[in-house]
Amino acid sequence: MNAKPRGRQFFNNPGPTNIPDRILRAMDRPVIDFMSDEFVAIHHACHSGVKRVLKTDQNLFLYSSTGHGAWEAALANLFSPGETVLMVETGYFSDSWTEMAQHLGLKVEMIAADIRKGADVAKITERLVKDKAHEIKAVLTVHNETATGMVLPLAEVRRALDEAKHPALLLTDTISSLASIDFKMDAWGIDLTVGGSQKGLMLPTGMALTGVSNKALEVSRKAKTPRHYWSWDMMTGRAPQKFVGTAPVHMFFGLQESLKMLEEEGLDAVFARHARLADATRAAVQVWGSDGKGPQLFCQTPDRLSNSVTAVVMPEGVSSDPLRKTAVDRFNLSLGGGLGKMMGKMFRIGHMGDLNEPMLLGCLATTELAMKASGVPFVAGGVDAAIESLAA
Ligand SMILES: *Cc1c(COP(=O)(O)O)cnc(C)c1O
């Protein structure tokens, strides 16, 4: 059921995302025994499929949880209280990951960054080189900071660790990049990847994953943080894995269909589609703010702009709340808001997952309409620029 009785809701939050009808239909079926041969075969197929999306031949654990659960699994399995990790500041999600690590008893050091410009990767090398005693156990990153619409170049971060010849693990949150923006777990030397179901995988919220390198799995055997539900040990012993509790079979019915859709389109085509839709979104925003008085792109580093979400900062003194409220209440368009310190100061256009040109143009045109109706200053013509961009 849509939030409004008329028409279909245009849903452009940067997570959760639109669930394709194909996935909803695939999930609309009776339950099966999670110990049955039928489910075990589905579980195996999904494991291999998710590994292809992660581009890894190493280990994978799926959880019945949100992405936060997979973060907690990562921290609880890899570290002992009192150990130090290095967090690369990106924004709201690096802050929440920091808070979680601190709650679990870890010491978190931050590579501080201007979150509109992005972290300086050279600072990571600098810090690691100084850590002669190898007290830093891991570098924690967010691949795609959903709060700011910025990507962190992970291949460069990998090189930063290599240049420093530092053995720290490299962890990354790919919740809003996986299956929208290219990610290469093994080629980039990522030791731990956190993912979630409700963004690029186009599923309901409630399933999360960690890709785990062999090195990380080895490290986990010595980690002392208490764990049970999240314990990789508890999940090992049956192929491809055990769930601590009942396996969420309906999430697997959906996941199997999602993987089928991604493979039919082809991952490269999926990434290209996201790049195309993101370019069009940015073209619109750049026109809206072209006189310096309208909304602007939050991310100021062009080669780090996210292809799955665009964060748009409001003009000084203009709240984004009336705009978002008008969009959803009058026109049935749901846009993301600002998170944490940016609440009320920005809106975010999610363009990840199951989205095409007409859906995006509907969103951009209606955003323009809602800006007009709620009195936000902007330069008209953003939609024309998006059309030009998509037609090119
Ligand atoms: C959405 C998101 C999360 C949170 O995921 P949950 O499933 O809500 O826990 C974490 N990190 C990033 C980068 C996200 O986009």
C-alpha cells in the first residue's frame, strides 16, 4: 500500500529503496523448512551470488539483522576491548561506527576530514608509518557516505596501508554502494565488508552480511569481545553457514530474485545505469544552485561524487523541512533528509537500486515543483539539464 491513496509513491530515499515487484512476488510464497534440501540449495546459490557481487572468493556470513548488526558482528569478531582502530571520518555513518566501537570497548582514533571535501588519504599513510608498534589493529572506512553523497577511493586507501607496510586490517561499510557502485573486495585487499539488504540489493530491511578475508577470519580466533549471536564460530560447521536461530527463508527467496535481476542486467550495466542517473541528478542540482542562491551539491570533490545518492545542501537560512513535507504530503514524493548535524539543512535524493530514467525524472521534476510550492529559491531548468544529460 502506498503512503498516499492516489498514484504510486515516488520513493527516493537513500535507503530503504524501491523493492521491485519481481522481488515482492518471489517472496510471496509459503514457508519451507530451513533444514530441507530445497532451502539448502537456495542458501548455497545465494552465497555464491553474493560473493560474485562482492567480488570475493573468501568468506561470507549472512545475518538476520540490519546493517548495524553486521557492523557489530565485524567489531565483536575481530577485536578485543582496549584495542585501537583508526576511523576515516566521512560523516554521520563514520560517527555512528565510531560510537559503536567505543561502546564495545575499543579506542578509536580519527583521521579527521572536511566532510564536504573528503579525507586526505596521505594522512592515513602518515599515521600508520608512525605506528611502529602496530597498535592500530584496523582501518575503518565507509565506502559510500550516504549522509554526504561522497565516495571514498578504497583502492587508494589500500595503497596507503601497503605504502606504510602496516598489517592493520582494512574494514569497509558498503551498505549504500554494494550493487550500485563498483566494489572489488579481493582486488582492493578489503578484509571485512559490511553490507545490508535494503539498498542496492533492493530487498526489504532485515538481512545483512559481512565478507571476511582469510586473514580477518584468522584474526577473529584471538579476539576476546564477548559474542554469541554474531559469532562466526557459532555460524560455522554447516555449509554454507548456520544461522544462530531460524534462517530467514523469505529474505532468501527475495535475495535469489535480486541476484537474478542483477545478473540478467549485468553488474557493469547496473553501475553504468547508476552513473547515468547520478550525472542527471547532479546536472539538475547544479542548475538549481547556479546563481549561488539556490540549493547546492554538498560534496565539493567532483571525482568523489556518489553515484547512489546526491546530498543537496539548502541555501543559508532555508530549512529543508517544508520542502520535504510538501514533496511527500502534496505530491507523494519521498526524499531523504539530512542526518545528525545536517538535519533540516539538506535533502538527499536516493538514486540507487531499482530506478530508471522516468522514475528519476519524475523525482527531479517533482522536487522542482515542491521547491516552487514551498518557496525555496532556485534557478529553473534543472529538469531540462537532466534530460540533456540522459539523452547524451
Ligand atoms: C543505511 C546505511 C547504514 C545503516 O544500515 P541499517 O541497515 O539501517 O543498519 C550504515 N551505513 C551506511 C553507509 C548506510 O548507508
